[in-house]
Amino acid sequence: MPGAVDAIYPGPLLIPVQVRDVGPAGAQAIVTAIRAAGLDKPRADTGGGIPADTGTTVFQVQVDATAVTTRLVLGGGLPGHPGGGDASPDPEVAAAADLLTKLNDSNETWGAASAPTTTLQPTAFRIYVAPGAPPSDPSTAQAPVVWPLSTPLASFGVPATPDRGIAGLRQGAVLGADAQTLLPILNQATVLTPFSSGGHLYTLYVRLLLPDEVPAQG
């Protein structure tokens, strides 16, 4: 889960991630709940599109080495949820909503006697690079930080597709020793910190990679 950060502006560039350990039995209980919600297999299109003024919740799960992404509209119209009605909902959608509620509950142990929380220590990052410095004003302007890696930001990674409306956006991963070189710099940077490389300024968008996203090093 996202870790707590100070309520200040500008905020940190790298958001910490908290890990709640529910143990093997708790992990199996989560897998059981995932299967009960049908999130371990592709979901057939039920038609009708996305209702107006509603959001879509994206579940991405990996069970038995199979990754499945499911997009559901939760809440509106479901009995027992805000805006719910009297009609019986799709039981798998209701189970998915309950699963999300439990996953977001910091007191939920999934049957374990305790669920200790630690901060995940980053070993790799996904970085998006946009040309130009972050927008700021004199009261929030930050001093540029020199990009420390050998690959310049102008050729970092590959062009991002989609580009999210940012011309020249690139994306890539930083692993291993390079990630450890970058870590203390990212920990000190804010969302308004410009990075200089090859005589130009850039804006970085960074998230740490979770353990299952980090490729094996060899």
C-alpha cells in the first residue's frame, strides 16, 4: 500500500510503499477471495459500457503464473454500497468490491494472528521522462539535479506509448547498481525537482517496481 507522506507541497518524487505480511495462510485466503470474485480469469464483456459519472476499478492479479487484468464498476447500484439499490448484483462484482474493501483495511489480517507492516526497500524503478522542467513559480522553484547515470535522459528507455499527451515522453526501468545510485537522489527530490542532462532540463515521474515486476539479474 502507498506509505504515509508529509502533507506538504511540493510532495516527494518517490512515494514509499508499505508491505503488510499476512503470512502463508493469509495469502491463501486472499487467493481464495480473488477466485471467488472471478478475478483469476478473463471476464466476459457484459455489454452496456461504463455508466455515466462512475469510475472504473482495475484489478491486476497473478495466480498460478497467469496475469489477469479486470476492469469493473464498483459501488453504484450495489446493495450495501453507496447508491446501492435493491436488485441482486452480480455476485462476482460484489465479491470484488468486498475484496477491495478488505485489502484497503490496514487492520485486516486475513486470519493471521498479526500482520506486521514494513517499508519496501526499492531495488528498481519505472521512470517516465518528459522534456522541460516541472512547472513552478518563484516560491516553489527547485534547483536542478544532475542526472547521475551514463545514459542521458534524451535517450533514456523508449518512447512512451501512449504518450499521455506529453510530447517526447519516454519510459524505462532502472535496475541493479544504477537503481542504488539513483535511490538517494530520488529520496531527496520532489515532484518539482528538475533533472539536468546534456544541457537540458527534464521532469521525472517515478514509481518503485514491486518484487514481481523486477526482472532477474544475472
